[in-house]
Amino acid sequence: MRLAITGGAGFLGYHIANQLASRYDEILVLDITPVDLKEYPSNARYIKTDVRDRRALADIFKNVDIVVHGAAALPLWKRKDIFDINVGGTRNVLDAALAAKIKRVVFVSSTAVYGVPKKHPLFEDDPLVGVGPYGESKIAAEMVCQSYRDRLCVPVVRPKTFIGSGRMGVFQILYDWVESGVKIPVIGNGKNRYQLLAVEDLVDAIYLLLSGDEQKSNDTFNVGAAVFATVSEDVSQLCRFSGSGSRVMPTSAGMVVFFLAVAEAMKLSPLYKWVYGTAAQDSFVSIDKIKNNFGFQPRYSNAQALINSYKWYQEHKVQLSRETGITHRVAWKQGVLALIKKIL
């Protein structure tokens, strides 16, 4: 059986390919970004592909049995690209899958579709309120998926922010600060509960949706850690593990959010609205649906996931590219945050 992964060069695609390698005869890694196949299993094959090219997808899918659609333009991309890739690309993937008579396409959405809600936990049938182009595009893409469900099995997974080996982006900034021994400012008092997710657990959930009962799978599912504390407690565990002397520093939420909003508008900070807009709030979802339907059991708590990801960062930072960018597999330019780090 052949598995195709769109966005296969990304953080999640890399983990899906490696974690599920033994379950498929061949794994096709589809992405516009080249990959180093030495980092991938021996049965992986890279094909340069843009999900905006429906004809190319249709040709590739002729020899594919099942698909994980993870290709996405992230929040730091331009609005047009976000919608072209996240919405138009999703429609292209589903059209190509239908034409090729593929059995199932798992779509990787996001809990960003819930916006900044006032109640928790969040359930799959709660209102969808997109924040910014990324959140809006994920909602629109989910609507596209729903419109195909009478012709194709399209499980939708809504993961919390997921971390693990190779995760850079905003978490590289956190790990850099922790390792440096500086104070770690949290937005607000840090007493809010903010659920994360180990990427290994996310891949487990995706496999359940790839292989589980078709009727049950053809639905939408939240995925997150089962064990998580407050932001202050989880980050403090990371700080203690590091031994650097770094510690959590509560701040005034209103003042920090205002500062970050101004910095974002001036393009001086890599942190976008959904990150700083939810950081001081509770943010967690119910995972009862996927647990009850498929027996899903996350293996890692928030703190364990943070520590494992930090350990990987420490072990590989010398080999990591100095390249910066806007994906989760490279560091982000800290901008004005680098100045604040020096002050702290």
C-alpha cells in the first residue's frame, strides 16, 4: 500500500513518514521544498509537487492508495498564498483523490479554527471563528472537506500546537531563551491552562484515522495532550530540567499583547495575533471523541513534550542550519524579541 503525504518536507510530514514507515510499502513525500532523503525512511520517495497544481496531483495519485494532506501556508505567509494553498490546494487534493479512486484522505486542520473562545474545553461542534487569514482559511478548507464526504472518506484532525524533535519556529525562540538562563516572560500570570501535543501522539491519531472504521473516521476530531498543567507550571518544569537558572516571569497581559500587536504591525516580531492573542487564555480541547471512537491515548504530557523537544534542540543545535524562515523546521528571526532577551 502506498501513502502520499502532502507537505511531506514539513515538520509533521517528516514525522509521519518516519513513524509510519513500517506500515506502508512506499511513502511518497510531496512538497515544493526539496528534502534530504537521508532523514527519511528507505521506502520514502520525494516528488516535487505544488498542491496548487491539480494536474500534477492527479498524475501522482494514480499510484497512491491513501493520503495525508498536511500541506499548508502558515500564518506568516501572505494572505493570497494562504488561501490559494490552504483552500484551493485542499480542493485540488480531494479532486485528484476522487479521480484516482483513493480510499481515504486525512486533512490536517488546526484548533485555530476556534479563534479565542471564552469557554473550555472545546468540542468539535463548537462555533468556528477564524483569527486572521490562517484561521479563516482552515475553516474554509474544512468546509471543502465536508462537501466531499458523501463521495470520499475525509477525516479532519484538529491538533493543538504540536512539538517534538525538529520543531523550531516559535519554540526555537523559547529554547534559546531557556538555555541562555534568562527570565521567560509569559503573557499574563501564567495560571491559564494551555494544552500542547507531542508530534508522536499526533501521528498515532492520524494513523488511527487512516486505518480505522471508514464510517467513524469520516468525521472531525480534536487531538491534544491528556495531561497538562498551567503555562507557568509546564514551562517551569522545562526551566528546571535545563538547569540554566531560567525561570518564568509573569507579566501584564494587556500591556504585552498591545506591544506585540504593534511589533507585528511594524514587522518587528515573528509572533502573530493568534499566538499572543491566546497565550494568556485557557486553551484546551476535549479529546473524548477520538478516544471513545478509536481508543486514542496520548503518551506524553505537555511538560514531557517540551522537555523532549528541548533535548533534541540541545543535541542538534550545532548542526542546525543558520537559515531563518517562516516554517516550523527553521528558526524564526526574533526581531525586537532579541533586544528584550538582552534586557532580561
